[in-house]
Amino acid sequence: MGKRWTSFVIGTDVHGDKQNKQACDAFFKFTDQWKPDKRLILGDLFDFASLRRKASEDEKRESMALDFQMGKQFAERFQPDYFLMGNHDARLVDAATTGTGIMRDYALQGLDEVNKLMKSMGTKVYPYDKRLGVHRLGRLICIHGFTAGVYAARAAALAYGSDVIMGHVHTNSIFSLPGHPHPRVGISIGALCELDFPYNRATLQSLSHEHGWAAGVYNEKTGDFHVWLAKKVDSRWFIPTLGEL
């Protein structure tokens, strides 16, 4: 790869103790072999189901300790340069600022642990925020995602007026939009967590969910970029990474 091109890999939607072992193992195997210049997590490193506003009784009983430990282990192995908080991660922030009693105390302690973890790795942390939770790789805007549905990535590219890559919807998709001097794209990335949960058992949209991650390169001078989406076909992973010819 030429010196002006910077390589990157993006993982997203690990969801702590709900991560899918096979997908994560494949992700780490690829990352170890490719050795990208930049590493990003686009949110939902943790799940924090018990902090969900409409959590079921079963979810309220889930262990946050195990959730945090497994999310921490993933981050320590990956060593991200950037961590963009997702809506699940933000549950801890919300509980620490607006919660009450022992839950607020526990959330504050957990948030402190997250900050210490990221600081120990030199990771830059972005809040879950439509304005502040944005990182750029050349022209490519990286976000966790603030809308759901089939056209979420397209909606993000329209809203930001730029090329966008996001997680959140657990789906591998690329939408092309007209633009000048080059077309724009909205890209969503598959997840590294399990695909089926009790809350989506009757949700047809979740049938589009896939495992996956993204890798690519961007030109620091021109802003140009290219993205490959890792995709599992049957039992094998495919991701072209020949680069320029």
C-alpha cells in the first residue's frame, strides 16, 4: 500500500457477553493478519440489557459484571484507536447521570472503569451523539447509527451529506446516492454479536441481520477511500483485500 493510503478495520455491535464467538474469532484472525493502521469500534461494545428503560424482568436480572468483562476482553485484544459509543453503551452514561440510588452508584463505577480501560489503551472515545459522535476517515464519516430500518445507512448519508459507514442495524448493506464530483455511499456493517434475541423473535426485519465487519483504506491527502465488507457464506468468510493493482 502506498504511503498516502492508510488501512483500517472496523468492528461493531459486540454486545458484551452476547458476542458471537465464531464471528469474533474470524474478526481477530483477519485483523492479526492484515495489521491495519487504524482500528475502530463503532459502538455497542457492551450490551447493558438490565439498564434498558423497558427491560424485562429477565433482562433486569442479567449480570452487568459478565457483560462488562467480556466487552473489556474484546477491547483489550483489539486495541482500538477509536471507540464511538453506541446506544447500548450510552445506557451506562444515562444511568450514571440520571439514575437513582444504588443503580446510579453502580453505573458511575462502571463508567469510571470504561474510561480507565480506554485511557490505558490510548483509545479516543466519542459519545453517543449525532453531532459529537462522528469520526472521519478521509471523506468517510464513521458513526454508530441513529436510525433503524432497511434504509438506515441511506438516511445517514443523506443527513450528513457525505459518505457514511455505521453499525447499529446489524446488516451488511451499501446504498449508492448521486453526488458530484463523486457518488456518495451509505454503508452499514454486520454485527459481531448473536443475531437472535428474545426481543426480536417476532421481528421480521431481524431476518436481514448478519455477522460481519469492515476493512478498507483511505487517502489522507485526497480523502478518497474504499471499503470491503466481510461476509460469511455458508461456513466460510470472504473479504477481498488485494488493495491496489
